[in-house]
Amino acid sequence: MRQSDLFTKTTKTISAEEKSVNASLLIRAGFVDKLAAGIYTFLPLGLRVLNKIENIIREEINEAGGQEILMPALHPKENWQKTGRWESFDALFKLKGGDKKEYALGATHEEILVPLAKKHISSYKDLPRYIYQIQTKFRDEVRAKSGLLRGRQFLMKDLYSFHADEKDLNSYYEKIKDAYWKIFERAGIKDKTYLTLASGGTFSKYSHEFQTVTSAGEDTIYICEKCRLAVNKEILKDENPVYPVRNRISNGVCPECQNEKFKVEKAIEVGNIFKLGAKYSAPFGLKFIDNAGKERAVIMGCYGIGLDRLMGTVVETNNDENGIIWPKSIAPYQAHLLLLAPQEREIREKADLIYNTLLKSDIEVLYDDRNLSAGIKLKDSDLIGIPLRLVISGKTRENIEVKERKRKEAKLLGLGEVIEMITNG
């Protein structure tokens, strides 16, 4: 992509109301545009990042046996009434159609998937099943103030598993834990992310969250310095916890390894997993006939990752005073080629040749061919945060000045060396 053709531009100024680092940098760098609190347009650069995150998630969930579908975002009222959540789900957007019927915008999809599953699951031979989607969600979020971390409209991967018994559910639950670690590793945040005990489990002692440590986090977690298990502070507020986490933490003992050393950190929840039991299958009568001919309730698990939130978390944990530092796996482009002497024909021709050669080598490259000063181009490159910067100028002669975004030093390499570096690296 030639930057002169790019739909968007960087900007120096944004609204003073935008306090979050992730939104500030993403808006300034031209990745997203804010329409209203918690509502963002993903611009060409931002959509490339979001698509890469989506592909990583899809690959790992498919590897874990997931089958992808796409459910409606508009839900009939009666589906939500069956579970009692039409009245109890505070963040549900509700509307009335021209047919006078009431609907909800999908905040989550248990009420839609379970009756769908009932049409296809009737025997133990139909189990287990793992169904997921990557779909836009809508929530009437009153605290939409943290950029992409807390939105009113956002993209989410929600996976639901259907099982004949608890043993099978537990086995798949552990499999998804592993899949999530692979996702967060590929997204570049695994080292800062902790498996965290949380409240909200309906079929087990607790649920699990994946929390990424950052000062921008809205949650407080206690991290065991020995086994890395974390506990969400909210769990400690339970009056009668089913799992004695509060007492153990209060006494300074890890509930997993009995270690006595903890550190307290702010963190962002980037994923969660729940054992649902029959909480949603029961209201819809989702049952199966076991191998003994007995009718039993299907039990379920659910597993969520917010893609927007994951993108915002990456920015919150990968930046410096100059801008974003994208991990290679989800960067919008592999390389940012800068032409620093656009008025000089010979140098421009050289840069054009390098750009075309990189494209022919299947390398994703953003080519800054704009007729702007070197200072502006270098600052924009740091702000946008593509992992590798390639500079062509009168000083580089037959070589290319190569600098990794996360490092200070630059080096001169030939085109072949650059291609090899990117391809193998």
C-alpha cells in the first residue's frame, strides 16, 4: 500500500475527553475513528490488525474442534424471557419493530444457540459439539470510557460446548485453556497474562479469566509469585464463597500451591471461560438420550474473547513515548518503507523498485511515498508502530537503513538481506 493512497492520515490532536492510551494512540495513528463513547470505526490500518487477530483466534479454535457459524444480532424477546434475562440483563439494548414485537440487540448468544442446538442434538451420539462465532455484540455499557477496552459495540468470539457429562466438559475446558494461551502468545501478550480465579461460575466453584497486567486495567488481581495463579479481587468480596479463596488470600496463602508471596496488580480481562452446567439448556429443554435410553440434560461451557479489547490491550502493553509497538503477528504490515528524498528522481526510482520487489516477495509493506519532510515521516512511522522500518535516502546509497521499532539502533542491509530477514523472521 502506498501511503499517499491511504484513506486515513495521522493526527496530532484528539479530544481531551479521550483519556485511555489505547484509544489515544489508535486514533492519532489512524487505526480507528471514534463515533461516540464506546463506538468506533475500524479504518484500513485498524481493520488489518483486527482481521489478523480474528484469524489467529479462528485458527486456534478450529484446531480445538470448533465449528464456526454466524448467528443473528437481532433477537426475539421471547428467547430472552425463557432464561429470565430480558428483565435481569441490565446492559441489554431493547427495541420495538414495526410489527409491534420487541427485540434485543445481541449482547451474548446463549438464548439463540441453545434452541438451535436443540434441533440437532437428541442423542449421546450427537455429543460433544463445539460451536462458535465471531460476531458483533451490543451492550448498553454505562462505563464506556476506556477506548476499545469497554465498548457499546464490539466484536467477540463466543464458543459454546455441549457435553453429556461433567468429565467431558472438564476435559474440553482444559483444552480451551491451552488454546487461549496459544492465542495470547501469538498476539504477543502471554508473558503479561495470568490465569485468574473469578466469581460467576454456575456449575463449578469458580470461573476463570485471563487477565493482562497493565496500569490501564480496571480489575485488581492478586498474583502468586510461585505458580502464577491469580485471583480477581472481586471474588474476595463474596460473603459466603463456595471456594475458600478469600480466607486463604486473607491468610496470605495461595489456594493452588500454598505459597505465601503475592503481588497486587491492575489488569485487563482479555478472555473468560465458564462451566455453565444446565443453566441455559434447561430453560429450552435441551436434552439427550444416553446409551442406556435415559433422558438427561445437556451440560454446557462457554468461552469468550473480545477482539476489540484484545487489540486495545496489545496497544496498552506495547507502546512508548513515540507511539505503538505492534507485535509482528498482528501488525498491519510487516515493514514500513520510507522514502526520505521524494523530490530526487534517482532515489524515488530506487525506492519504487524496492517496494515492488518486496511485494513480489509476498511481503506486506506500507510505502511512505508522500511528498513530506523526513521528520514528519519518521514521527508517523514511530506512531503507527509497524515492526520494521526501512529507510531509503541519499545517505543509504545502494543499501537500506533497517530499524526495528522496538530498538534504537539501525543498520544498513542489502535488499536481499532485508527480504531474508523478514521472510525468516
